[in-house]
Amino acid sequence: MLLSLLQQVDIEQKMKDAPDNQYEIGIFIGSFLPLIVLVLLAYFLYRYNRNRNNN
């Protein structure tokens, strides 16, 4: 996590240098994928702990 905060990725520059439109879609998905994974992980941990406390 700390390493990802230290890395500065210039997405606009990558899109300018993209060979085609498919590459831009990959950059877009790749930029949001870590956020989606963290949100899903937080949700499943919340759900697990809520069900454990109810029993």
C-alpha cells in the first residue's frame, strides 16, 4: 500500500502515448481495479463480522 502511494503514475501521458483505444480502456480499468478490490474486501469483512456478532 505504501509503495503504491509513493509511485506517481501520469495517466494522461500514458493515454497520449497509447497505440489504440483498447490500451486506454485497459489503463482506465487498471486505475480503478485496486479501489474496487479494497471496497469489496471491506464489505466482506464487515459482513463477516456482523454475522459473527449476531450468532
